[in-house]
Amino acid sequence: IKKRQQDVVRFLEANRIEFEEVDITMSEEKRQWMYKNIPEDRQPAQGNPLPPQIFSDDRYCGDYDGFFESKESNTVFSFLGLKPTLASKVSVYCRLFIEFLRC
């Protein structure tokens, strides 16, 4: 999970996209918000969705697999709902402490 989170964060930083990392281990409210705002058809068959889950403002973009596929096909800005030259705020919901991700 940590490696996937770092991959997303590195991409966002490299492309100067403003983002917020949300640590769901420290807030039950934020964890429940994340679970509730993932569309039903994108929920796993069993258990809860694993982070990172990516939202652009309050719009669900997808999980790491969707991010990775869009990165491979050079469509990440579209995946994030952004134009390549226009940044917006993206939230990356993560499980690990933010300070560990910034090391």
C-alpha cells in the first residue's frame, strides 16, 4: 500500500498538482466518508476498498489500479478530471501516516 501511495504522490508532485493526503487511520469519520463516496459498482466484492483511493474534489476518480492504467496510457489528467495545464485539488486517501509518506 505504501509503495502505491508513494507512486501517486510522486506523480502529483512532479506535475505540480495540488493535493491533500488524507490519513484514514487517524479519523473514523474520514474513513467512512471515503467508503461511502466510492461508487457501489467500484466497491470490491468482499471487504473494504484498499487505499489509495483518489478523489478530485468530491468526485471519485478511482483506485491505484485505475491510476496506474491511466499513467501507462498517458491519460492521468483525464483520470483525475483535469486538463494538463489546469490543476485542481486532488485528495489521496491513504492508510499510513502522512509523515511517513513524505520521508
